[in-house]
Amino acid sequence: MIENEGEEKGVMEFIQLIQSNWDEILMMTWEHIQLVGLSVCVAILIGVPFGIYISQHETLSNLVLSVAGILMTIPSIALFGIMIPIFSIINQGIGFLPAFVALVLYSQLPIIRNTFIAVKNVDPNMRDAAIGMGMTTWQRLIKVEIPITLPVIMAGIRTAIVLTIGIGAIAAYIGAGGLGEYIQTGISTSYKAMVQVGAVSVSLMAITIDYLLGRLQKRISPKTAHSK
């Protein structure tokens, strides 16, 4: 009986906290989306061309994928800690910039790896046919290889986004803002409901964005399958 009352009290606290801080939660959600969105956009601009490039250079690909894999093994809080003294040189030791750079680095492996694998697995006959038609390297990439590999590249981007949404919550510990502030404050003040609101909000964001990207990926896949 006492346990049930405690659970009901916890649920009521959770709901009341959301109702009384709705505007603040929306603001933190927008901060989180900005941090993750900008980080992943830059990671795509770096990772996709890099993945295409190393697909043509086998020896370089092993080195790049190994380095990206090592970065993924570094705990996020430790990587954020490494960023602090580096960016303190330009008086940006805490805040958006070090968190942004760390998230860009974390996003690289799934994007580069999926792009590399996708381009490497393009049917050689299709590539030869494009060359036989007189296409340049860029024309072949844009008109043949990228459309075919887009679903696999998109899968890597989905993984990167979901990953950075979760890691972005930890960025609150270095003053980057976002929904992680609720988790950080709740832990430091032993306010269980605040931790739950932060954690649930981050989870809902990750699930929603992954679902939307999944729908987009399905819309892309039939077109490429049909073009084959």
C-alpha cells in the first residue's frame, strides 16, 4: 500500500513538473535540437565525402575507420573533459562549441562506415556501364552511385542522430544547455521527477526523429530498388 502511494506521488510529481515548466522544457528541447542538428549536419558534410573518398583508397580506409572506431570507445564525459582545456585557449572551454565539436567527432563513425560500405558494394557492372557511357567520376557519383547507396548512407545518418541525441544530454555538464540540464539538476538536487522528465524527453525526441527518418528512408529505398 505504501509502495503504491509512493508510485502515485511520483507520477503526480512528474506530471506537475511538466505542466508547471512546459515553456522551459520546450526551450530546452529546441536547444537540444539545435545542438544535435548542427552537429550532425556538419558531420554529414565531412563524413559522406570522406567515406566516398576512402572507398577508392583501401589502405587509407583501414586507418580512418580505426581512428573513428577509437573515438567511439572514449566515454562521452571524458571527451567533453578533453575539449575543455583545448577550447579554454580561446575562452570557449565550456558551452556550445566544445560540445558541438565532440558530437561531430562522435557522429563520424556510423556516417563514414556506412558511406564506405555502400559505395564499395555498388555493382561493378553498373559502374562500368556508367564509365562506358562516358560519365566523369563526379557524374558517376551523382547520377549512379549516390542514388543507389542513399538508403545505406541514410541508415548511418539515423544511427548518428540517435547517438548524438543521447550524448547531447551529457553535454549539459559542460554548459551546452538542452534537456540534459534537467537530468544534471535533478541528479545534483536528488529530485527524481526532474531526472525522469529529462530522460523521458530525450528518449521521446530520439524515438520520434528516428521514426521520421525511418519513414524517409523507406520512401527512398523503393525508388533506388526500382532504378536497379
